[in-house]
Amino acid sequence: MNNPSDAAVRRDMPVPSQPSNELWASDSIAAMIRALDIPYVVLNPGSSFRGLHDSLVNHLGNERPQMLVVLHEEHAVAIAHGYAKVASRPLAAFVHSNVGLMHASMAIYNAWADRVPVIVLGATGPVDAAKRRPWIDWLHTAQDQGALVRHFIKWDAQPASVGASHEALLRARQIATTAPQGPVYVCFDATLQETRLSSVPELPDPKRYLAPPPARPAQELIDQAAQWLMQAQRPVILMGRVSRDKEAWEERVALAEALGARVLTDLKLGAAFPTAHELHAAPPGFFLSDASAAVLRDADVVLSLDWWDLGGTLKAAWGSQPVQSRVIQVSVDHYSHNGWSQDHQGLPPVDLFLLSEPEPTVRLLNQAIRPRSGQHPSPSPKVKAAAPAGDGTISIAMMAEALKRATSGCQPCLIRLPLGWSGDMWDFEDPLDYLGYDGGGGIGSGPGMAVGAALALKGSNRLPVAVIGDGDYMMGVSAFWTAANAGIPLLTVVCNNRSFFNDELHQERVARDRNRPVENRWIGQRISDPEPDLATIARGQGLLGIGPVARPDELDAAMAPAVEAVRGGACVVLDVHVTPGYSPSMSSGMTRSQEDDQ
């Protein structure tokens, strides 16, 4: 896709260096990073990569790539993660030695589980012990630094020369962007960075080291899948991990319409199909709803386009009974599965496995399938979530309606949605209408990913909007400083229930099972006494902070100026106090059996 993120952000301008014939190893490594067309390096500074830091500033002029400073290494990777979800290309995130890599590890796991390409660059104190400074260089050197994250990255390297560094960077990009995509890690020795070079190494041509094109399934498998789908009376398509490409979106719509197939989507993933379409069978959720489960049980053929957790979804629909539908799986995700992480979920029963990314398979199926004659299935009735009658509080649904009113005439991109969001609150009509969740389910990722996605959207006609919870906000709040510092427009609406509320529900379930007081579920969960002033925290970092908004009649008066400020280039946080207590939308995405498992 095109890259509106090339629109300039505020850049710190270095004093020009005096002409010199001296060249350092880190200069050549930095030049290779530039040759990979990586526009930004997101970093929290550290002495282990001070040589590369100097080269980015004084050799390259802090341009292509430009530094974006963050206040925590986890934010660096989260920003790169959010950027890649929009731009479909990786950024580089620099983390300082072993301690920075430890900080960054949660965000790296999120990118791994979300199958998003991020190039994590690190450094170590001198590998040669004789060159280490006392105390600090020893603390910041590890025998095998990549071992800290090797279970949830695709590849890592610690090159020992300039030539090996060039190759490592080329291989890192190639592997990160080959499906299933994911994070990679390259670690540079501090001594190597600070080595003076006697000659200028020639850079390899990056165009000769690109990721391979998507694999094409065997034609006989396409023919078999097409035959099953054309013969099916009640086909269902599970739209899973797919691209943000508009043409691919239209091809998925064409396939569903040709088959008259019902479609299900998932809020853990980005928008994959128009949710207002008559073939979209049920509102998307973070869990499989009763309505979606009924659609699946009725299917005679299920086509999974790299659906997240196909095994668990089929089990949720069929329970302990064997799956009666024929199942066609389109995925290469198993290439990332390993024995440490269980992010691969359950093993699904599959009758036909097409080893391919969804996009080429959909294109080939569209060529092979003859459009079905007859009527499409009747559209499912849509029920809008509403606030509790007359209680004077703001539900998430009411906030969503106010956001719709304020963004009327805009094209909002919903970067993130909270777990309390119900899929019937907002229709998605474009692949950039919604970007999905974080992959690993780690609280604190929302702010960084929101900043990264907003960076990628800068210069486009899209209004970046992140809707997050107060726990997520407080854990990752300093990521917003980077948006203010770089001048990245972004609207963040905090659905503030003053609690880690998801865990209140867990405590309530345990208390009921044990016949203990459910009234105690709030203890150890509430973010109160005192309540953090979220808007003041935002203002303290240079953002526009609005709120708290606590009454329904205050919503529009706060939302409209917040949207206008973002359209004018501001980074805004709007604190909305949402209904405390159990919300029906929290369970609207779960089947009863899944609720029993919570």
C-alpha cells in the first residue's frame, strides 16, 4: 500500500559535521539501515549503541532514518508494531543491551503473536572482556543476549564484522517480512560499532534480498476447494489474518458474494469484511458469540482464511461433538509454531489444507468459482447496545455514538478497541476502519501501538482514534510523549471505569463458585482512592487533555472539540468515565461455555 507516513514529523536538526575522511563501522551499519528504506528508528538511548547513535545523527543527519525518542523500550517496539499494522512494512526499534531487551520483551511477544514485522536492533557491551569498562559494561553484556527473546522471534544474530552486519540486516528484513511475519533481533557489539575503518565498504543492493512473493497453492487444491464451496449449501467464510490492502478487501467481498457464503470476523483482528454487508452473519467480538456459533454449526463447508484460533473456534461452536462441516484451512501460520509459546492455540481438524496466505488463494478461488445463482441468506438482525436506562452514567455504547457524531464527515481509523466493546457499535467498511488488538494480550501496549499507527496514518485522510481502558492507559501512558514530541496527531479516548475491570469479573466468578461474597470482587482491582487525573497526566506530557467527562449530557461538548483539535494536528486524550460494574457488552462476544471458562 502507499505510505502516507512519509509525511514529515518534527525532526531534531543536528549541527552539520565537518567534512572528514574518517569512517567508523557504525557509519556503515547506519548506511545499511538507510538503504533498507526504514524511515524511523524508535529508541530509548543507551550506551551500548552509542556508536550507532552518533552515526545516525552525525553521519546521516537524523534523516532516513529519523530518530523517534521514547521513554521506555516497550514503547519503542509497540510503536513499530502499530506502524506496521497500517504501513505493512517494518520500522526499526533500538533497545539498550540486555536491560533494554528485557523491557521490550512484552512488546516483542505482542508483535510475535500478532504476526507483525518489527526489526529490533540491540547492542551489547564489548564482547571482548578486556575492553569492558568496570561495572556497567559487565552488567550490560550477556553471553547470549538473543536467548532472552528467542522463543518469540523469528530469527536473531550477533554479527562480528561490518560485512556480517550488512548481511544480518538484510536477512532480518527478509525474514521479518516473509509470511508468517514477525519480529527479528540483531545485536551489535559496542566495540565493533566504535572501530575505525580504513576503507569504505560497498553496500549490498537491498533489492536483491527481498522477501519472496506469496506462495501459490497447488492448482489441484484450488480446484478441490472451489468444487466443495460451489457444492455447499451453507458455506461460511472465517475472515482472519488478512492484509490492509483495498484490492484484496474487494476480492474477499467478491468471493463471499459469488458463493452466497456467510462471513464471520473477529475483533482481535483488523477489519476484514464490511460488517454492514448482508452476508456478514453476526457482530464481531473478542470471543465467539452464540449467534456466530450457531452460524458455524449450520455450515456444511467452512473456509478459514488464516482465522485466529480455528481449533478453539470450532470447539466453541461444536462443543464435545465432532465438527460436522468440511473445513478448508488457508494459512502458513504453522511455520511460526514452536514448543515454548502456546500462541498457536488448539490444533484444528482440517479436511483440505492450502499452504498459502489468504490473498493469493482468494484471487485463485475467484477465478475458479462460478457465481452461485439464487438468494443470499437473510441478513441477521442487528441489535444496538444501549446504556442502562436512567442510571445517569455513560456506557461504552453511548461513548461510541458520541464518537460517531463527532467524526461525521471524517474517515476515522479505529486503532484499538477495549474488551468491553461490542461489535454492533460500529460498522467497518474499509480495511483501515479498524486495526485489531495487540496479539499477546499484554496490558500497556495500547498507547505505544496507537502512536505507531497514527505515525503511519500521518498525511493520509484518516483520523487516528484509539479507544483504550484506563489500566492500559496508565501502564503505557508515557508513550504519548513521543506523539507530542514528534507532532503526531492522535485522538485517544479512555474508557475509564477506574478499575482493572476484566479481573473483577474473574474474581466474581471465583467467588460465586466458592459461595463467597461477590461484593469483594473490587478489592485489589480498583484504580481509585485517589483516582489518577488522566487528563492532567496527558497535559503534563504536552498533549491536550480533556475530562473527566462523567455525564451523558457532557459527551458531545467534549468529543467535538477533541476531534477538531486532532484534525488541526494535535494529540488529544479524552477521559470518559464509563459505567462501573458489569456491562452486557463484556459477555456479548462469549458463548455460555466460554463464560464458564472465564
